[in-house]
Amino acid sequence: MMKKFILLIILIFLLPLSLSAEVKEYKLDNGLKVLVIEDHKAPLATFQIWYRVGSRDEPAGKSGISHLLEHMMFKGTPKYGSKAFSKMVKKKGGVDNAFTTKDYTMFYQTLASDRIDISIELEADRMQNLILDPKEVIAERNVVMEERRMRYDDDPQNSLYEEVLAAAFKSHPYHWPVIGWMPDISSIGRSDLLSHYRAYYSPDNAVIAVSGDVQADEIIKKIKASFGNIPPASGRTVVASKETEQKGERRISLKREAELPYIIAVYHTPSFPHPDSYALEVLGMILSGGKSSRLYRAIVYEKKLAISASADYSGFNKDPYLLLFDATAAPGKDIKDVENALYAEIEKIKKELPSEREVQKAKNQIEASFVMGQDSIYNQAQIAGMFEMLGIWKLKEDYMENIKKVKPEDISMAAKKYLHEDNRTVGILIPIKK
């Protein structure tokens, strides 16, 4: 325990240094923004390219197309064949990967800093020259469908999560999952992918974040040479959907082969940088920041109603999202009792202000996590890129400052404002025998 305390103190003292890492910003004539963070501690560099396209930007009936296109980005151009990109990076001792979210898609490579030119050349090439071979499209579509089967269709708790999101969002495209619905995935063809690619994979819809042992002036010259002549796109659809106010609890049940009952309860909440987002962040940590947090201590440890109980505030979304509670009932326990216990903890924090000590502990945990998250060059670039996707990278400077200002009364007020029955969607997993 003493070692953990000392580590926390060290992290907090390091905070001003970590947050002051200078971000140098550039913008090319074609709209491409570049963020460079020099960090010369080790001869490594991370290259990340962020595209402002996720599941929220997909046409109706084609859910999952952004995620499938992410897969297809590794399937080659006329200059570099299928999977050649990753092979070249690995051959040079680097690592690469990508991920898609509801709001954006990101590709990255981490290499020895004197080999970062590979990333610049390869990413510029596949931004404009993707082949999208029909055979590769069919093969990769089948891969994604199998991924969906394994991660969602065959996982009762993940299936319930999908159902709850679909019920919570009626008008906003957060309604559908990032991986897509199975019938939609199976309907995606080459022409669909090509249209999506041409609309969203362009310099004016992208941000490059480079962090590590690089010289900013040199790296921007190389990026201009490779990306500068790529034209911006036109005809891109701008998502303007807003979720209508929920005016009554929604409930769903899912019967699946499972060992134990499971509950998810979600509440609509604003996202960062809304003024209430900071109190909601601290509230989530008070309720679910480890085994000493309120939910675990009350429902798992003391009442022994559940084997797990947690809360998660998802504040880093482009549009308002959710605060999620979930719990898995202990063997022989009634899921209704678990649900009531969750609500009891929510009501408790509405009626009684959390203590100053409890609030400070939660803020320290957030602070330490945020600092530790910037300890690597990859995370430095990722934080700058993520905040840029939310508006502008400079927002990261405001994040911790506003977390520090949260008071106990702010937390209770946020709970009263958002965590009420009419704003709630509840899903119950009902186990059935094989």
C-alpha cells in the first residue's frame, strides 16, 4: 500500500511536466493538420493518422462499413500488395495496428525514429490508392462477420450491451454497433466501400500526430512532400442527428444461454467538454474506482449480491453519450435485488454529499491515470489526436484543470440531473439452459 501511495505522489508531482509537452501544429494547403510532439528520451517515434469517420457517419443499412474499410486499408495498393504494409513495418522492427470507434478511425506505427519515413510514405500511398480488390472484399467481409459472431453473437453480455444501446438511442446513429449488424455487414460490397473511402479518407478529413525522437521542422517537410499533393474530398455527408430527450424508462430483456443473470442500466449524459462532464467523470470514479469504490464495496463485498458491479462514464465522444452501470448476480441471487442495490447507491450519492476525502481520492486516481497515460510516445500522440477529434487538441490542457475544480456538491447535482428513472434504459440478461 505504501508503494502505491508513493507512486501516486510521484505521478502527481510529474503532472505539470507531462502536460507541458509542447505540441507543434501545422496545416497543409489541402486541409491536412499535423501535430508534432518532440520527445528525445529514446530513439523511437510513433506515427498516427486519424480520420474523422466512425460508425456515426455510416449510411442506413450499411452499419459496420467504417470498421470493414479499416480492415481493407491493409489489403494493398498498386505499389504495395496485400499485407505488404504491415510486413514492411515488422521487417524494420516496428509495430502497427488500427482501430475504429463511433467517431473516428485511427492507424498507427511505432518504429525506430530514423525509419519513420516508412510510415509517411505508406500512409500517403494508401490514403489515395487503395485497390479494394473484390475477392479481398469478400474474404475480409467474412473475417469481420466471424469476428462479430465470436465477440457479440456468442457472448451474452456483449449482446445485451448492443440491445441496450439500440434501445437507448432512437434517432442518433450511436444506435448501431461499430462492428455493424450482421445483415448490414453481409450486404457491403466493393462499390459501397469505394464511396465511403473517397468521401472520408482525404487530407481535409484527417489529422496526423507524430510523437518521439523527431525534429518537427524535418518531419513536416517530409509530410508535405508525401501528402501535400493529395486533393481534398467533396460531397461528404455531415451527421446532424441529435438524440431526442428520453421521457420514460425503457426496459428490454434478453434470453440467452448463460450461467448468471446480468444487468445493464444506462443514462443519457453530456460529453466532454460540457461543464457537467467533469463532475460525471469524478462520479464514475467514486462509484467504480477499484475494490474500495462504492459499488464494489456495497454490492459485492458487503451484501454479496453480485460477483461484479461497476460504472463507466463514457465522456470522450463527439456527441452526448451514456453513463453505464452493470452487475453480474452472484449464484442464487435475484437480479432484481441487484438492480435495486445499484439504484440505492445512486440515490445515496444524490441525498448525501460525498466526503471531501472521497472526492479528492477520485480526482487523484483520474489525475494519476491521465499522467501515466502520457508516459509513452504512443500515448502522447494518442491523447493529442483524440482531443483533436473532439474539437481541438488544446482541450487536453483544460481537462485536468477542470477535474481539479470539481466539488462534492457538483457530483450530487450531476447525479440528480442525469441519473433519474425517466432518463434510464435497462437491460436484463435472463439465463436459459441449453
